[in-house]
Amino acid sequence: MRILLVEDETSLSAAVAEILRRNRYEVDTAYDGEEAVHFGETGIYDVILLDIMLPGKDGLSVLRQLRKGGIQSSVLLLTAKSEVEDRIAGLDTGADDYLAKPFAMGELMARIRALGRRTGQFTGDILRYGDLELDRNTSELCCGERRVKLGVKEYQTMEMLLTNSRQIITKELFAEKVWGYANEAEYNQVEVYISFLRKKMAYLECDTSIKTIRGRGYKLEEQAI
């Protein structure tokens, strides 16, 4: 899952971003409203954590602009304001949830997981397809008794394949979700990391494979019996 964290308090932003990354979320940070719009309009984020009180353009204005532009990312508002009227304004503007400061990190993580479930991103600690398993706690790819550790980009690429196992995933989508932006350099990286994963799957001796769909992208495929 890719998260955009918009928070102008740099110390708080750094602390929250570090905890999110430790929990294997891909995180980008923005510190003012204009920057938030610039990042948010890419449409690559599953969840946007958006502070209301921002320099330049406030969070509600950012949210209005993103929703007007058709951005469907789940938005969790973060703010020191806790009055009912502010919560109503935020939700009516297009937010999916609301968390008042100061907040406990445990509650923030739980709310992010809840937003993930709403958008189909939550699948549990073990992802499975065919005889292949990905342990989200250890970042290990498993088949039978064999296990192999995945690097960060390998993990994110395999996670996308497993959570979208019935779909063909384009190079563009891999580049946007894993590297942040889609350009020719990232497209080449997708090919490299698919190759890395295929080699590790060969080591695992699994029947599941990554199939190239010419001109379209990649998908997982079980060996026909």
C-alpha cells in the first residue's frame, strides 16, 4: 500500500513516516497544501493522511481540489481541531475518516488498515496463490518447506501480483505503485525485478510462475495439471 503523508510539523511527519515504513508501507511526504495537491493528483496513493492546518492551502481546500479532479484515494484527515462541526465539514468535503491530534500510533495504524479493507487492499498476513505464499511479517516468499527473503522492491512487486492475482498488471502500474512515478527508467526496473523474482521462484521450485502478457503486462499463473 502506498501512502501520502501531508503534515507541516516536520518532527511529527518524520516520526509517523518512519513507523509506517517499518510496517512495510511505501510513504511519500508533503509539507504544505500546494505540494499535497502536486503529489495527490498523480492518483498513485491508496491512502492520503492529510492535516487540515497547512501553510499555503489548507487541507480541506486540498481535498476539494483532489476530489474535483477525480482522485479516489482514501483520505484520513489529521487535525488538532476536534469540534463536531469540523468533523462534519471534513467528511462532507470527501474525507473517508477523521483523527484528532494528539493521536496514538496504534489507532492511526488501525484506521489505515480499515481504509485498506474498504478499498480491497487488506488480505491478511499471508498472501497465497497456487503453491506460492508471501509472509507479510517476514517478507519471505515460500513454497512448501522452502523460503527465501525478498528485498523491499521485490516484496512490493510480488505483493502487487498476489493481491491482484486475477488481473494483468501493466508496467506502468508497477512503476507508479512501487517506484512512485511512471517513466522509462522505472519501466526498465520493473523488468529487472520481475527477473529477480523469477529466479527466486525457480529456487523455490514452485509450480506458480509469472507470465508475461505481451504488450500488456504480467500476471501469476498456476501450472496446468
